[in-house]
Amino acid sequence: MTATFDELREEILSLCADLDARTDGRNVPHTAERLRQAAARLTDGKLVVIFCGEFKRGKSTLLNALLDQRIPLFPVAPTPKTRLITSVAYGETEQYFAKVTGPDGATERKPITREDIETYVGEPDHAGSADRTDTVMVEILLPDRRLGSGLVLMDTPGVGGIHPVHSKITEHVLPTADAIVFVASVTEPLREAELDFLYAAGTLMRASDTRDGLLVALNMIDTRTDYADLLTETRRRVAERTGRTLAQTPVLPVSGLHKMHYLDTGDKAFLEESGIPELEAALWKQLADRRIRVLLGGTLAAVEETANAILKPLRAEEASLRDRTGRRLAELEEETTASHARLVRLREESAQWRTDIREQLTELGREMTPRAARIFDEIWQRGETELLAQEWYLTRPARLEQQLNSEFALAMSGVDEWGGRRATAIQQECAARCGLKLSTTALRHTAAVSIVSLPSFQTLKAKTRKIRHDVPETRKTIGGGYVSRTGGKPNLLQRGAMAIAKELGKGAERVTAKMVGVSYMPETTITSGDGSYYTTGKEGISPAKLSKRRAELLEVLREARPRQHRTTVAEQIEDFAEAITAEMDSLIAQELETLDNTLPLLEQARTRTETEARSRLSELAAEQQPFVAVLQAVERLSEEVEELPGTDS
């Protein structure tokens, strides 16, 4: 049976702890520290999944369903309810916190209750939330074993919609995501704001030269049975906007409500119809492909590195003791001394590898700059054509500024991810040339990017006018005959008696009417509707005004095309250089540490008698055995990491 990510993670961390304990007393402080750092990266490593989408698409219900929260943890409402990022991670006990910005600008983490969540994350016009505008994020800790591996789920405000700040908040966290779940709905086709968001996410993928990381959940399938055509159309439009093929664009039909019904009733039919198990499987495949191999594989490499660093001196001593001719001992001493001298040279500031790294990274910068420029030009072109064709952006140019800056930031993040992979390859090649073995690493630097700063424009508002509604005059004639004293029509007996009395004269009519219970109602004319009323209506913005605004914005955008990406790329290259240099220096220090432990053991081997040598060989076999077992475990675990479901070989 294939092990899960959680099981492998726990076994690798246990292996790290055991190996760390065995480094005590071995004079390997640098090696031990590198192992602890690798274990800490795995312990603290997060698998961040961000849920995005327009409001009223059921994001919060879907998250409640995924986390088996029968009583909603995430606020659910028919109006835009979420104004903040809400994160859920593992905790030994259920806890809730609000990150609040104080008067001095500092952020503090204050405990809140479950009942408080809605008042913190809700819009200020919702009851109780008007005084929560200083809150920047809500954090939830749950004792859910599925989160124990470092999985973090984030609920975000709706993209687009009636609160533009929502998009800014959501897009700010996108570059940190290991996977994005975009929630659409079968209740209506994708809106323009949703398509703009998907374009921005596609920009991130195009810039990083990746095609994974985005899943689309078509929610609320419980409301329709005939959604096949909409599913096909949604998939087509998502592929078009993100620049992927249909085969690279999974759109999964789901129902958060069906999963909630399953939680209430235990009826597995609801679970099967919800599509949630398929969504979870697809999500873990994305995480496996994008992140898990780096998290687990990097730590395993550090474990192997540590075990070999401890074994190397012991194996050298064993080899020298087994060869009593002294030739092997002389060879080992010569090799160790030469390696030590080589490493000392590598450690010097004038070492050639330092120059090589700078030159290769400079060349990488030359590749990254036109890549960034190409993506930026696409965004400028889209802004000047597609976005300026939409009244949504023309009426409020601040929306245009926010949308373009979001796309630029994501583009730069994608370029950085692409450059990070190239820089990592440069680092690996440099280490190999220097005779050093480098653990799996992933270089990354994300700079803040703000490209567009539009001048203040007045909001274009549709004019209102009063509309008069005239009410036509109507006339109605009533009466002119006998009615029952109860107010209704006379019955057959009453009508017959009055017909006979009418033939006998007025006096007879009056007497008969009294006797049979009817009375005479004279003819009356009623007139109604003589007047009018007014309502307020909106007129569309005139084409002339929209055309003028479009021309003004087009001029501003064409003047605003800076080359800020050049500065940002330079900053990234500098960060890559610092990170590679620090890692190389650390590797060199570790190797020197190993050699410094080897030379004294070789010297002792030279002076041992044959009897002492046999005794020491027995000790060495026992001393090496735990570290050999560690290497065997690393080999087995590496194979299991490769076999994780969803991990491409």
C-alpha cells in the first residue's frame, strides 16, 4: 500500500530527529545545523491552497464542506460577506485569532471566539463589523489531522464584484499559493470580472512557464441537472483566458450543499453526488506535482548528506586499518590533505566559482528581462484594448489601475519563479564543478511591483431623471336597482315579488321591498385615476463621454510604460547571488568539517598495533551500522516519495 504524504513526512522527521541525536559528541556542529534547518523547513513547510471566486459562488460553503464543518465555520450569506483573508491551519486545540493593526501600524494577533468570526470578516455594513476595519486577517486553528501536514486553506473575498478592494486582497496572496481553487457556479456563466481574474492567474502561469496549480470547481450542481453544456463552455473559457489547452484545464462539478447534507444525514449518496472526493484527489495531485517532492525530497537529501558526512571519516579509518601495508593509509592521507587544500581555496573570496556565479546570473538576468518585458507588453496591450473597451473600467479608472497592477505583480512573480528554477540549476552545476553535493533547493524571490499610477479621474455616473406616469381617467356606474339588505344581489324570490309590485305602482313597490328585505340603490357614477405619479430612472452614460474618457486613459497608459521590470529583475538576480553564495559557503564549511574529523582518525590508524586494529575494526562496524541504516531508509523513502499519487516520475 502506497504511503501518504503525512505518513512519509512523519517518518522523515523521525529519521531527522534520530540522526540529529546521533551527531552529539561527533564534532560536527555545522553538519548538525544543516540537518536541523532542513528538518525545520519540512516541519514549517506549508501547502497553501487559496480559494478564489466571485461572491455568491459558494466558496465559504465549499470550505465548510471540505472541513466537515456542519455548523458553518466560514460565514455564509447571500450578499458579499467575506472582506478579509481567512486562513485555516492545524492546531492541537480549536482556536481563533484576528490579526489587527494598531495605531502605530504594528500588527498584533488577538484571540477571538468562533462567534466573533462573522463580525470580523464581514463587510462593515453587516451588523457588528463596523468597528473591525483595523482587522487585516482572521486565522483559525483546527485539530483536523488533514491539516497536520502543513496544509493551509484560505478563504478570500470575492474577485471583482461590488467591492474592488476584494480583488486587491485576493491577488496579493496568489503568488504564495501552491494551488488555487477557483470557484464558479452553474447558476450563471462566468462574468467579465471572473474572466479578468482568470487572465491574471494565467499571466502568473505563463510567466513562470508552468501549466498547473489552478483547479476550477463548478459549484452548486445541486441546483441544476442539465449543466453539461455549461461545464463544457466554462472549461473552454477558462482555457482561453489562462492560455492552457483543454487537456490542461480541469473543471470539476461539485456541490458543497450535497456534502453538507451528507454530514447531516450520513447518506453516502449525497457524498458521491457532491463531487467533493474527486476535488480533494485532484487537489492533492496538484500539490504533489508542484511542492511535495521539494519538501520531502529536500529533507531526505539533507539526511543523506549528514549520514555520509559522519560515515566518511569512519570509512576512511576502516580502509586504512584493513590495509596493513600502509599504502592505502598514505593514499587516504594524501587525498584528504589535497581535498582540504582545495576546499580552503574554494573558501577564499577570490575563488573562481564566485566569479562564475556572478557571470552566469548576469546572463540569466539578460534572459529574464526580455521575458518580463514580453509579458508586460501583453498586459499593456490588453489594458489599452480589451480593458478600455469595458464601461466597468472607464467609469472608475481606479479599477483599471488595480487590475493592471495585479496582473503586473503576478507576471513578475511568475518571471521570478521561472528565474528561480534557472538559478537553482546554476547553483547545482556550480556545486558539481566544485566537487560538492547539493541538496534539493528552490530559489525564490518576489519583489513588490506597482507599475500603474493613474491621476485622479472623476467617476462617470449615469444621470438620473424623473419619469412621469399619467394615470388615465376611468368611470364606473353602479346602482340603479334593488339590492339585498345584506349588500348582495336580490334572490329569485325577491326579484319575482318586486316585478309583480312594480306593475301595481310605487306604493306597492315600497311595501313589497320592505316585506322581502330589499332596498333601492340609485344610479351613481364613480370617476378614478385623474392624476399622475413620478419615479426616478437612470440614463446611460453618453457614448461621447465614454469615448472621451477612453482617449484620456489611453494617453495616460501610453505615457506610463516604464521599464521598472528591469530594476526588479536586477533585485532578483542580486538575491539569487546572495542565496547561492551562502549555500556554497555552507557546503564548503561542512566538507572542511568532515575532513578535519578524518585526518586525526588516519593519524591514529597509523600508530595502532594489529591487535588494536582488529578491536577498532569491530568498534567501527558497530559505529557505522546506524548511519548505514539511515542511508538504507533514505533510499526506501525516496522511492516511496516518487510513488506518491499524482507525483510525476
